[in-house]
Amino acid sequence: MLRDGITGDWIGTFIGHKGACWSSALSSDAALAATGSADFSAKIWDPQTGECLHTLGHRHIVRSVAFPLQVNPGCVATGGREKKLRIFDLTRGSTTSSPSSPNTTGEGTESNIEGHELAPDTHTDTIKSVLWNADYNIITTADDKNLRWFDLRSQKPIFTFNTKDEIMSCELNTLHTMGNGNSGVISVAAGKSCYFFNGGRPGELLKKMDFDQDIASVAINPRTRKVVTGGKNETWAHVWDLETEEELEVHKGHHGPIWSIQFSPDGNLYATGSEDGTIKLWKACKEPYGLWR
């Protein structure tokens, strides 16, 4: 589903997958959308018309999709239970849909684009997350307990970090920095800890925060130095001070674990996605904002 990020208003629905949608992404210019599904495919959509432009076939569930951060999204990266990191060149190949009759059903668009696999046999577990870094040549993946950074030039992994606990979420925030240029921060939740990595230097750990409960999701706003977490076995959203690690706020309202958290582009809101089937938007600034007073 496509919604307005400020009000939450429904805009439209991309229809066509025959299995659960595990992940979704918008290109940086919002010209394309991508979804990864349990129906063994990733789909590329036109957000303006809802047309399915490509269906990228896989041999197992697609858990994550990612566009490069550059404005021209000529390719997309995928990962999932195949245990393979693939890159698809969207400028090549064709689909079975006719340009004169846009396909808004998401069916009958199997693409002949062949995905290129990077570093075969590197992953030994399901790839849960794929992140395209600010440096176009660097891609980060998260599987069971490992974060891996790949260089597209050598097509090999250049750094691996073991969290010792199962990775529950892995997100890249390029909107604000922690004094590391415009590369952003990679935030990871694993076990009872959160890890924050330099988005511009593969493997450079900026900070680790430890908690007394299992963490399912985490998001960071480096500008305000605040961190939001969701617990694996509870329903509350916790706001922490990045420096002192003091708990600042607790937001109640969900009726299931919070599996996903992300800040808005301006950092004044954050969204929480829960097992209760809802997304909640929370105000993260003191001044009035949008519908929030």
C-alpha cells in the first residue's frame, strides 16, 4: 500500500503478489517502487499509475529489496531465502505487458531480466536485509547473525561483523549523520543489543547499546541524538538518549510486537509497524507538526 507519509492517508494499492509482502522500497526520486514477496518474486511498480513494470523471478522467498540512493534507479538489489545477493539491471529485458495496455493487476509480467549474483556461496542463511549504501559501490546484507559489506567493483565481501545473536532488523538512515559526512548510519537490532555503524566506512562501529530485553527493531535520528526501539516480546515503543542511554519516553498503543521503525525524512515523525496489523505515526518534535498539535 502507498500512503501519505505526513497524514497516513491511503493513496493506492499495488495488487498482484500471491504471497506475503516481506519488504518494500521507493527509489530516492519516488519514480519506482519495489516489493519482495513469498511468491518467489520481486515486483517493480510505477507509483503514479500502479502499473507493474517487471516481475523478477526467484527460486525462493524474497525477503528484501533495495534501490541505489542515486536519483536514477536503473537497478535493484534483492535477497532472501535463496541465500543469494542479486542485482537486476532494470534497463535491460522486457515484460509480457503491452505499453498500450498498462498492467495494473501485477499478473502476466514475468521479466526476462537475469539477476547477477554477487559472491556466490557467501551467505549460509536467509538474507533478511539488503542495504544500498551512500557509496554506490557498497551493499550491506544481514543474514542470521552476520552483517556483510560487498564491493561491486571486486564483487566480493570486504568486511563481516558477527553479532552473536539473531539479527531482527537492519536499516540505513542517510537523512542525518553522526559526524561522518553524508553517509548516514546503519542501525541493527540483534538479541538485547543495538549496533550503529558508519554508513560510509564498511564495518566501522560507532556505538553499541545494551538493553535488558530482546530488541525487535530500532531507528536512529542522529540530528536529535535519539533512538527508538521496539521489543520482541512487548508492545511499547521506547525512546532513548543516544549519549546517556537514558530512557526518555514510552509510547503505548500497539497490541503486538513492533517489527519495524523508521524516521520521516525531516526527522519530525517516526513510524512503527506492528504485528497487530497497524502502522502508527508518532510526533518526534516539540513544535506543532501537520495534524499534530
